[in-house]
Amino acid sequence: MARKKIALIGAGNIGGTLAHLAAQKELGDIVLFDVVEGVPQGKALDLSQCGPVEGFDAKITGSNDYKDIAGADVIIVTAGVARKPGMSRDDLLGINLKVMKAVGEGIKANAPNAFVICITNPLDAMVWALREFSGLPHHMVVGMAGVLDSARFSHFIADEFKVSVRDVNTFVLGGHGDTMVPVVRYSTINGIPVPDLVKMGLSSQDKIDAIVKRTRGGGGEIVALLGTGSAFYAPAASGIAMAEAYLGDQKRILPCAAYVDGQYGQNGLYVGVPVQIGAGGVEKVIEIELDEADKAGLQVSVDAVKELLAACKGIEPSLA
Ligand SMILES: NC(=O)C1=CN([C@@H]2O[C@H](COP(=O)(O)OP(=O)(O)OC[C@H]3O[C@@H](n4cnc5c(N)ncnc54)[C@H](O)[C@@H]3O)[C@@H](O)[C@H]2O)C=CC1
Ligand SMILES: O=C([O-])CC(=O)C(=O)O
């Protein structure tokens, strides 16, 4: 059987890390694409030279030509600009929207059958715009945010309860911004809901509230520490988990920015919801029951995403 082909659009911090992880896991042959000449080629050569040391078999090439993504099975998009301290993700909208137009057109012309995972911020608006520009079916274009936000939530919960992260399951709904909704009620340690653990006296509501707040600001915390850009190891690991779910037809249930068409009472936009990912792409949006507070939180988050979509349409009339 021919190897799968993974195209990574954007060869920056996340793109390079994605390439390394995809090669280590032998997900397929890898094309690293970037507009900057030399960078994808240099990173591809450097990463190829990890092969003999780490023992992986993957052909890694760098390119500045969209033709080289032809026939890709999976495309992960990180092209664009990352924020710096003092900026919000939304400040990136104008510049990254132009990038999504170029990337969407490149995908449409060269790899229209790929499963596309968008990571570029502001995520929920950029994945929507990328889908519009590419013209791919909605179930084949998805945004990565919830897997990362849930990983942060799980890490903080594991720390608080002093348990292995392997036993922690959490998820975060809504847009990938300060209004995201970490759902405490469905967060568990090996099946035991966090609210029950609080009732058992193993933590306090104040501590859980502080963890929810820290999760919401998780991206900004790292931006402030790094000073030069944003998180990239966990974002790359999260994108790879989604790619593996598709390539392996794993039917995983993951929180992702998916197109909603009536689910959760929302229409015509991308927002973070639990979905099932398998060989059919986003095979299902899972509608879980939310309590009134989480429902209200999700609506606030959806309204924030809608504002960003209106801004996109203002900038790029072809999207209106
Ligand atoms: N969805 C999420 O959870 C997360 C999203 N992000 C976002 O991911 C994006 C990438 O982050 P990093 O890799 O850290 O940034 P980076 O600056 O290291 O890399 C971005 C790369 O995109 C390239 N690029 C710019 N315009 C392009 C174009 N038109 N076509 C192809 N490549 C182009 C740049 O040359 C650069 O190599 C940012 O927008 C960032 O905000 C970052 C972390 C998490
Ligand atoms: O915070 C940022 O700008 C990057 C990002 O989306 C994250 O790390 O969650």
C-alpha cells in the first residue's frame, strides 16, 4: 500500500513540530510548505536527518509550490502570524484572513480530497474562512482548539488532584478565545466526575474555578512567558491526534471546531463541539446535554465567533 501523504502548510514553530511528530509516528510522507524560501527546505532536510537517529521511515520535503501538496490525504494549516504579548488572537484576523484565502485556493486547486485541519488563529473564524475559500465539504475541514484547551484543563486537574494525566478526561466547548467553556460536569478522573471529587473534599470549588480561569487564559499565559510567539508543542501534538483519528479511522470523540448545522441551536458557523472523527472526516457532531450555565456560556462564545465572522465578511466581500 502506498504511504499516506501529509501536507503541512506553514513551516514555522507548529509546522516544524508537526513534521517531527508525523515522521516519528510514520504517519506518511511529509511535505512542508511555506511562502518563505529556504525555510521549509531547510527544516525538511534537518528533520530528514533525524531519521537515521530516531529510526523512522518518512520522506520529508520542503516546498514553496502548491503543486507539491497534490494528492495529500491530510493537510494541517498553521500558515500565518502568531500573537505576541499584549495582543489578542482576534488582532490577527485581518492578516491571517488574507493567508487563509491563498491557502484555501491552493488546497482547492491541488488537494480537494484532503482532510484539512486548521490551526491558524483566530481559529473559529479562520477555519470557517478556509472552508469557504477552499470549497471543500464542511465535514472535511475542521479546526484544532478543543483538543489543546482540554489538554491544558486536564493537565491542571491532574496537578491539582495529584493523579496521572492518563486518568483525566476533560473537555472544553465553544470558541478558542477567552469565552471558551471548560465543562466541569463532564470532567472526570477515571470516570469519577470532578464535582463529586470536590464533594468528597479532595479539592475545593474555588480551586476548580481558578483552574477553569487558567485554562481559558492558557494560550495567553504561554505567550506572556515566551515573549516572541505562542505555544507550539501541545498545539502540534493536538493536531497530530486529530490527523491520526482520521488516518486510522479511529472514531475518536474529540472537541474540535466543527461546522454546526442546527446542533446546539447554532447554524452556519464553526465552533468547538464534541465530534467523532474517522475515515469519513467529521462523521458526527455529538450533542451533549448542557446545564443552564454552560448553555449560556456557549452562547456568549458563539456570539463572539459571530462578531469575527462579520469582520471577515467586511474585509473580504466574497465571503458575505
Ligand atoms: N488553534 C490553536 O489552538 C492554536 C493556534 N495557533 C496559531 O497557529 C498559527 C501558527 O503559529 P506558529 O507556528 O507558532 O507561527 P510561526 O510564525 O512560527 O509560523 C507561521 C508560518 O506561516 C508562514 N506563512 C505566513 N504566510 C503564509 C502563507 N501565505 N502561506 C504559507 N505559509 C505562510 C510563515 O512564514 C511562518 O513560517 C498562528 O496563527 C497561531 O496563532 C497557535 C497555537 C495554538
Ligand atoms: O494563545 C495563542 O495565541 C496561541 C493559541 O491559540 C493557544 O496557545 O491556545
